Amino acid sequence: YTRDEAIYVVAIGSKEFVNNLSIKNTIIQTSETGATGIEFYASITYINNTLLDNVTITTSGQNGDGIESVSLSSITIKNTKIKTTGTFAEGIKISDDSDNSLKINITNAIIESKDDAIEISSAKNDIYITDTSLDSDTIEINIGNISPYSIFIVNTTYNDEQITGGNLYRKWYYRAYVNDTFGKNVSN
């Protein structure tokens, strides 16, 4: 039995869980058709508290998503670079067909993709994308119906979004120095 993924995390059965999985300081490269950088799959069970930190994922094959997931309960992606150059290849592709409350937090990431940079078909919790740069030949942020939950996009650069349901909040924070006509600092 072979898989096309560079890393494949699976939990199958009614009592199996993968808890507190961390992938850190890792470089992943794939070039085969359908070869995903990292795929998470759980049948009936959940993959809980997943952390990707300082990970570089590069895929060049058709349908070679950077990260693909079904049935995660939570994922934090930080300090991570994802680049997909094959056709129909998303940077991050997450679907949640379960009843769990999927939590997604993406911080300080760079995602460049031939297809959607981030595609989330459904989620049952708020989604946070912070201090991230997204670039795609199609749509950078493609999120299905997550109503009544929200998507918070903070200090993130991207061109296009498609949100089917849920609330979208965009915020930019910056520091500014302001002085009056006499050169004195202006507070607040």
C-alpha cells in the first residue's frame, strides 16, 4: 500500500486519536501528480492540537496540495512557507465533515499557490489568519459556509476572497509617529 503524500497522518477507528502532533523545522518537497506535502485524515476519530512551525512545503505536481486535511479538531500553522506550482493544487485545503469544532489559526505564513491559497469548505469555529502573505492564480481565500462563525484576517496581504457564509473581519494594525506643526509629539 503506497501513498503519494510526503507525510500522511491517519487515525481510523472509533477510539483512535492523534493528540498534540508537532511538525517543526522541516522541509518537504514533492513533484509527483497528486503528491500532497502533508495530509491529515481521520475516519470517525479526530486529530487534535496539530502544530506546524517553521515548515517549508513545496509541491509541483498536478493536484499536489501543500496541506490537505479531513477531520482535524485544531491546527495551528505558523512561520511556514507553502508553494504549490502544479495545476489544481491548493496551498491549504481543509474540509471538516465531522461534528467536531475545527479551530484554524494561521500566523506568519507565506502561501503561494497555483489554485486557491487557502480553501476551507466548512468549519465549526472561528478562523484566524494573521500576519500572512497569500498569492494565488485564482482565489487567495476561499471559505465555504461557516455561519454563524467568523473569519478574522489581521495584517494579511491578499487580492481576492470568496466567502459563502459567516462573518468576515479584516484588520490592519500599524504604528505611526505623528507630530503637530511645531514638531511636538501628538499622543494617541
